[in-house]
Amino acid sequence: MATDLDKLKSRLQALRAKTVTNGCTEEEALAAAAKVAQLLDHHDLSLSDLEIREEPCEQSAIATNKKQRQPISACVPAIAEFCDCKVWREKDEAGRIRYVFFGLRPGIEMAHYVYDVIAVAMQSAWEQYARSQRFIRYGHDEKGSFLFGMAVSIADKLMVMKSERDEAIRISSGRDLVVLRHEVVESEFAKLDLNLRRGRASGKKVVAGAFEAGQAAGQTVTINPAVSRG
């Protein structure tokens, strides 16, 4: 089992490095997320319930190197849900924000992958949008508004994908991996005895046109989970 986990981890790390280096569109990012979800589900379906319960939970942080929340934060909870993880936001010694994902090791690796490909896709979409405009009012934070709108759209899509994927697993296998993963992660998470507080809304205003353009950029994408092995 450890060998299979290591192989899955290595494969996800290689995919993440390739995607971040080459860039991707939102459609490619979400299709890639669907593909790695298939890899994770295939791995877990090969294990017994007892083997899954005996898998260790881990936590891993994604550094933002920013002291203020970025637009991608709007889809971080959806990424955690999609990957069957818990997530919280904290600050390092320098006051920079990082997101800590907690869960079974394959889910943690998957969360890192999904976060990175979405971040790349959002940046690519903004650059394309900016080139299409006659001028950009940076003082009005059009970029932040566009990216926030896109993040909200991506979060909605991830939740739909998650629901469809969970139902497909139940129908095809007769097992409810979602409940099993949830029980394992919740049990181990409770042992951390963390004192977490619900975050407050930033209260930051958005530029309506840019926000709606970001939402539209996400809503026009159709997702095809059948990504080629290449």
C-alpha cells in the first residue's frame, strides 16, 4: 500500500510540475482535476475499508507569500471538499498567509495539484482578458475583481463535479468512499484539538464589470473528465 501511495504521489507531483511550467486554461485545469480525482478514487477502490482506516492523515501548507487574502481564497474551501480534506488559513512568522490542508496523503497531494493548476489557469485567463481590453483601471483593482469572479465560478464547478463523482462511485462500486474518507479525516482532525475561528469577509469592493467577466470566463467552460493519459 505504501508503494502504491508513493507512486500516486510521484505521479501527481510530476503532473503538477508540468502544468505549472507549461500553463493551462481553466478548462484544462478542471479537466486535470477530474483526472487526478479518478486516480485517487481508483487507488482507494483498490483498498479495503480497513486499509483506508489505517492510512495516516497528514497536513501540508501552501504558502501564498502574501499578507492579504488573494482571490483564489474564494475557491480554497471547494478545493478541500473536492479532495476530501480539511483546510484552514493561518499566518507564518512574517505575517504571510498560508493554507494548511489536512487529510489522507493522496488527498493532500491532490489538493496541492488542484490548487496549483487553478492558480495557473486564473493568471492565464486574466492575461487574456487584459489583452482584450482597451485599457485597464488598475487603481480600481479590476484584476482582483476578475480573478475573484473566476474563483467563485470555479468553486461552484468543483462542487458540482464533486457531487457527480461521489454519486458515480456509489453506483459503480456499491461503496461510499466519501463517508469512509470523511470519517477517517474527521476522527484524526479532532485529535489535533485546534482552536479555529470562522474567517470574516474582507469587505473589499469589486469592479462589477470585471467580476462578471471573471464569472463568465468560468461559466463558459465545459468539463470532460476523460483526459488522455498523455
